Amino acid sequence: MKRIHSLFILAAALLFLGSLPVPAQAFTTRSVAVLPPINTAGYTDQAGINQISSKLRHHFRFPYYELTAPSTLAVAMEAERAILRHPPLYSRTVLTQLAAKLPADIVVAVELADIRSFTIPSLWDDDPHIIADVALKCYTYEAKTGHYQSYTVKKHNEGPYHPRLDVAAMLDELTDTLIQKLPFKTIPDEKDR
């Protein structure tokens, strides 16, 4: 009797769980080309430049996005070198050509547009005074809709020396801000899948 009661509860539970809707809907994985940052500001810290690229690549996660291999990006970028030497660096036509050549559904590019940092020795204090300006430009293109977007994020810091005022720390903050403004979310909305 106890066994029949247990089987009845198990059957009821399976019937209930079987009637629930499937939570994961079908979606297509979109290919993303995160281009290496172009340094037009003359910034010399390669680790900081690599950090920008790493954070951008980390934003696009599998299974929703598949990143284009760096070797494939290098070949496509070499073909576009002549175009990228003349402003505007990443125009709609350049990103459209790169998306078709790779092939990629989404192309994301970053330019280190402006990096200025001045250290002024203080006459009345032991800590030097720092003035720093940093600007990053982001260019995105979505092949499916033909949507092109470019925007700039800037930061100005001024004050006595503090590690937070360092250019590398400012680049890290600006990269986070840039990622928040991207039109592509880590987990896309249902309409974008």
C-alpha cells in the first residue's frame, strides 16, 4: 500500500513537471568580432591596451555569442590597414566590409582617442598634483540590422596623487562604462536572440 502511494505521488509530480513550459527557448549563436584597440593617443602601456580588449571579449559569452578567432581577425585587419590609416578609422563602410569579410554578425572596435596625464610638483605639499584626461571611442556594427553606432566615453581627474587617478585605473573605469553602453547585452533579450 505504501508503495502504491509513493508511485502515485511520483506520477503526479512527473505529470505536473511535464506540463510546465520549457524555460529555455531556441536561439542562434551570433558571431562577434572584437577588434584589437587602435591606439591613436600614443599610449605606451601595452598591458592597459590588452586589458580593454580582454574586458570586451569577456562581455560576449557563449552560448549567445561566439568570438572570432584572433588569427582570423589579424588577417582581416591586415587587408583593411590602408583604410584604417585615414580618418574616420571605423566608419560604417569599414565595419560593413570587415563584417562581410570575417563573416561576423557583430563587429566591435575601440579607439584610444585621447590620453593626457600631467604631474605637477606641489610647492606646499609632498604629494604631486595630477591632471589626467582619457577618452575612448567605441564603434559597433550589427550586420543583421545594419545598425552602426559610435560613441565616446571620457574621464577627467584632477587632484593630489592617488592610485585611482592613474591612467591605467581610468582606462579600466572607462572600459566598464563603455561596456555598459554597448547595445549588446551579455544575455540578449528574447527579441534579439
